[in-house]
Amino acid sequence: GAVVSQHPSWVICKSGTSVKIECRSLDFQATTMFWYRQFPKQSLMLMATSNEGSKATYEQGVEKDKFLINHASLTLSTLTVTSAHPEDSSFYICSARAEYNEQFFGPGTRLTVL
Amino acid sequence: AQSVTQPDIHITVSEGASLELRCNYSYGATPYLFWYVQSPGQGLQLLLKYFSGDTLVQGIKGFEAEFKRSQSSFNLRKPSVHWSDAAEYFCAVGAGLGGNKLTFGTGTQLKVEL
């Protein structure tokens, strides 16, 4: 199957700083990428959907200025958590899909904000 | 809005025993239904999906699921569990084009006793 990578796999940062998470489709071109957030022992919650070259579509309740998403190429999307606070600590997962195809998920990035 | 319920948070089965993981969904139209497995350090992997047609769906790793519209259920089954099946299992319902806007259940943690 298609491979999606995320970098870093784990990041610790101080409160007030910004953190960037990368999501790459390694062997296919992803027309759409999705960003999810997963709290411990809970489900994945869709945060936003991004199409290459377009602005991301955010789900209700997700702060656009807090979670900046860029999908500049067909193989790379980035999620930047701006001015991170402890409540932003979570597991962030991306997925990518080629046109008319299923989503392939990355392994996730664990963010800890001190 | 769609929703998914996985009533069992944890399930323990003996290796070689049969398995059934429950999933109930709520969706206004004909649903796109998915089962994913999540192992530590790995991305979610698609086990099987239902879009239309035969209500008994075969997936990878010997899993199958049956769509029952009257019960709003999409339970996952496997006749004989292997120790390597221990993982977290998520049921999801998809909306939008191709069912790609996913809403996940809270997951079922499967433990396999040797």
C-alpha cells in the first residue's frame, strides 16, 4: 500500500512556541490531505481537510489561526501549531489520498507542550 | 451529523478463538463504512470497507464485516484470532465525496491471550 510519513514522530516544546509537523506521501501524489487529532484513549477527530494549492477547510470548533495548514505540493502538507499551550498536547495524525482513492494514514506525531 | 458507537472499550480473547467487534452508526443516507486497525508506531491501516452491494465484506488479514441496515451495524469478525491481531480497532463512517470525511468511533482495544 501507499506510504505516508510524518515528521517528527515526537516533539516537546515550551508553552508559547510554535511547532511544525510535516506529512509526506512518499510514493504517490496526494490531491487531498487530512489532519486529525487523537486524545489518549479517544477517537480521531478530523481537524481540517486540505487540497493542494488551496486553503484548508477547517472543521467546526478548530481555530484556523491556531492550527495553520499548508499543502504546497502534491506530496507535502504541514500543520503548524502556533503559540502552543499545554492543552494542545495531543497525538496528531495526517492522512493522504490520491484522487478517487482511499486515505492512507501516517504514523502520527505526539506533541507535548510544557 | 454522522456518529459511530463502539460499545466495547476493551476485549480479550484467547488465540484461536473467534472475534466479533461491534460497531453501530448513525447517518442519514447510505453510509460508507470502514474498519481500521492501529498498532503502536504505525499508521491506521484499512481492514475493509463497505460502499454498496454485498453486505458481507471481506478484508485483509482474514477479517470480514457485515452491514446490517436494519440494525445500523457494521460488526467486524474473524473466525480465529492470532496473537498479532492485538491492536486498537476503529470503526468509521464516511461522508462527502467518496466517503472521505471520516467520523471515527472511540475504538476497541483487543488483547489476545496466548
